[in-house]
Amino acid sequence: MTAAVAVTAVLATDAAPRGAVAGVVTDAGRDVAPGGLADLAGTPMTTATAFDIASVSKVAATTTVILRLVSRGDLGFDDPVDRLVPGTACAPGTTVRHLLQHRAGLWEWQPLYLDREHAGDAAAAADALPLRYGLDEGRHYSDLGFMLLGRIVAAVTGLPLDAAVRELVTAPLGLDHTGYGPVDRPVASSAVGDAAERRMVATGEPYPILTADKGFAWRDGEIAGVANDGNCFHAFGGVSGHAGLFSTVEDLLTLGAALAAPERHPELWGPDTVAELFRDGPDAGQALGWRSETIAVSGRPTRMVWHPGFTGCALGLVPGTGAAAVLLTNRLFAVTPAPTDLLWRAALPALLDDHEPLRENEGTRTP
């Protein structure tokens, strides 16, 4: 079973996570497998275990909702931000496309929950920040940009982001185990406390910090069922465009397969709109929301779009084939956590090699 081999490979890496669940879906069917432990109490991982998927929320929730809105004519990729949400930090001329491509010039990250001047108003705290870069100056991966995209979804739909995700994505696809926290069903713990962000604030690495930690009440216990991300949890109440979604391997495979074969869901999105979403923009490897790269599948070059999450989760798909792969881990429990990217690459060969349906769709592999 390819998924079981992938889990074994991930758990054998240096600085391996405590546990993992992996899965793949092609036209030939599904294969999912768990391994290891879900929490510090020693609960076994299962294929039903929910995970905080962190930045995979950017594509599984926010980008996919935007895809639906564009598909039904309620929003355009080139709509100006200031018409949708006035008063943001964005420069004039900034569009939804700029935000999806991480080219709007916003800060990569700031601890909005430390902003005492705008306490209780995360949107105001974000809007008060100066631009970090010039518009279209280059790709600078930005949590702040996707926080704003979540606000744009709310403005366009007239619904809170979590309700918009439920109405436009999870309900139509039957993703019954996907949504924002808190989660009380079987769930993998993501970390012990806010240690990572506390260190970022204390050191100013990798980003200079514009606010100070003045006795903030950091979490120090095992985090389970609520967002690991500090801005999502402390500033946005668990629901944000950049993080906070929980899901399972089966639900994410269903979502990935639906996006990888858009013609099977004409009621949700059109193939041309999905193709535009997955097309690289000015920066190689960056589509709209999704990252992209060419990987080897059974020795053949294959274009994949994918996205990692800080907690150790990743979702990838091969456009035009109906094929998707998922890796869910609790990597932050390792003494020296391995990057999500490393774990993903350890799992991919077992998940995608030797799948005849992928080889039969060579014409869909090139950008």
C-alpha cells in the first residue's frame, strides 16, 4: 500500500514527527494509512484523526472560496482591493490577484495580538501596519495578505468567513469533517504552547517585530482542537483567511480530487477558471494561492500544485488528472522539527509513483 509506505518513510526521517497520516487518490481509487501517535498521551493516529492544517487553510478554504466566487461572477481576480475592503494598508491598484500571488507588498508576519492600540480589532491592527515592500516588487509570502483575503470573502458574501467556507466549499463537496475550530472529535495535538511565536517575538527572527511583548499571556500547554497559529487564535478568534482550518485525510483528498478534475463539478467551478487559478504568475512556482513545481512521477516530469502548513501538513494535486495527495503530521513535537517541505518530499514518491492514471494524462502535466 503506497500510503503505508509513505507514512513509514516520514516516520523514519531525522527529527520525525510523533505521528502521521498519508493518502492518495487517483482514478484507480484511494489509499490512506496512519502511523504513530496523535498526542502526548499516546493516542494512536487513525484515518479519522482531524488536524490543524495551518497554512493549507490558505488554499483549502480561502483560495477555494474565491474560486467559487469568481466562477459564479461575484468576484474577479483583478478586482481592486480598495473597492472591496476600503482603508487597508494596500497601495492603490492592489488587486485580489496580487494578494493571491503574494505580490501586494504586505508584511510576511506580525503578531497582531500584541498591538495594544487596536486591542480586540485584528483587522484595524493589520490595516495600521506600513507596507513592507512596494506593490508588485516581488513575491513575499504573506500571512497578512491572506488575512485580508478572508475579509474580502466576508465582504463579498455578506457572511463570516467560516460560514462562507461551509456554504461554498465544505457543504457542496460533503466535507463533513472540515471546518474551523474548536474541534472536539478525535484530533491531533499540534504543539506545546506558543513557543515558536514567542521565540519569533523575542528574537525578531525571521522578521523584525513592530510591537513589544509586554506581559502577554502566552499559551504553554498542549494545543489540541484550537488553532496553533497565534494570530488566528489570539487575534481572530480561531477563524482567519491564512490559518485555522481543521480537516482529515479523506476530506482533503476529496477536495484535491475535485480541483484536479474540475469538469466533474461544473456546478462549482469551470475548468477554464481552475486553469487560471493554477497557472503560474510573474514568479515561477507561484500560482494563485497555490505553489507549483515539476516533480518526477515514475521518472516522468509532472506538474503539481500544492501547499504546506507550519504544523506539518500538506495538500497537493496534479491538475487535469483527478489525482491528489495528502500528508498530515504533528511535526512540532520533535525535539528539532523537520520542515514540512522535507516530510512532504519523503512521502511523495510512495504516494504518486507507479500510478497508471497519472501516466495516461501526460498532456495535462506541463504548465
